[in-house]
Amino acid sequence: MVEGHKSEQTENLGSHGGRASSWLAVTVILLGTVVAGFGMTQANWMLIWIGAGVFVVGGILALVFDIFTDVVIDTPRVGMEAEDHR
């Protein structure tokens, strides 16, 4: 491969990185899950409901930020048939 040029295989890989706003929503959801999980291990209903509330806020952020539009579908790989995946 010539330096500075992309090969045909690496050119069509797509990207699954996502936007910073999408990562914020996922982080809030994860934080809510961790807080609620910790509350379950401590039998602390207050922490469980706080974690559940943070989780719901993260879900609302995910809807507002439309995080599902971040997914970029890769193009089909050259030379691979459906039978190769069985």
C-alpha cells in the first residue's frame, strides 16, 4: 500500500464512534444503573429510586439527542458470501 492512500478494504469500514452528546446520554444511563445496583446491594431503597431516576433522565437525553442516528452501517465485504457466515 502506498503511504497516504487508503486501500479499498479500509475505505469502506464506516464509523461507530458516535457524537459527544450520545456518549453523555449513555454515561448518564450507566451512572444510573451503577447507583441503583449499589443501592440494591446495600438494601437502600432511596439509592435504588435515585438510580432509577437518573436512568430515566439518561433515556430521555438519548431520545432528545437521537443517539440511534450515530450508527453507520458498514458496506458489505468484498468476496464474502452468505454461506461464509454459517
